[in-house]
Amino acid sequence: MALATGCTSATGPGTPLLWVDRSVIELGPVELQQTVTFSVQLGNEGGGAVKIEGLEILADGDCAFTVQGPDVVNVTGEQHAFVRGEFSPSTEGRHQVLLAVLSDDPNQPSLPVVVCATAYSGEPPAGEIPDCIEPPADAKECEEE
């Protein structure tokens, strides 16, 4: 599983510095009709408060991903917020979603998190798991829970 940190660069005192704990989440093989949960931690290392304004969910398939949160809307100082999600597939194959955390951070108003999984029926797929990449440009927007 590849992990990366999304971070902005502050431009002065009082400027928020929003980050996510990982920008890629690989859930691996998931059997049809099963549910796997994941979470993303958000933080603010900057000098000012940052407001989480919402989430945008773009998926390449049947919107088998759902998200809830964040649990905190205004993130200040060393405070953290969490977005929780679930993957519950109804169709086989590779699924990927781009979760964009929208905020009033002046340096980076949208922090991307890509979540991927491979849904199967019967035996888990053999071999190497494909790379977790962003959904294609024609991905559709899914509703938040």
C-alpha cells in the first residue's frame, strides 16, 4: 500500500496549513456484498483556523464508496478531524474513487484522497493488485451520506 501526505505551504502568520494523513488508500480484494471501512485524518499545522466546507466524491463505477464527516468542521492549531468511509461493492472488478476534501485553505482549497479496491465473487483474485490511481476524467459524482 502506498502512503503519501498532502500538505500545503504557509504564506505567513495566521495562515492555515491543512493536511491529510494519506493521499492513497488501497483496500485490496473485497468480496461482493461485504463492507470494508477506512478513515482519513485531517489536520491543521498552520497558524489560523481552516473550515472544512465539504467533500466531493468522484467514482468510476457504481458508487460503492460512501463517506461520512468530517467530525469537526473548523480545524484549529493542532486539532484533527476524521472522514470515515465504507466500500460495499455490488459488482466485480476494480473500483476507485477520488475523495476531495474541500476547505477555505487559501493555499490548497481541495486535498485529494484516492481510494481503491478490487471486488470479487468466489475466490479472491490471484496475482498483483493494480496500482491505485485516480478515476478517469468521466467519473461521476456520488452523493455523501
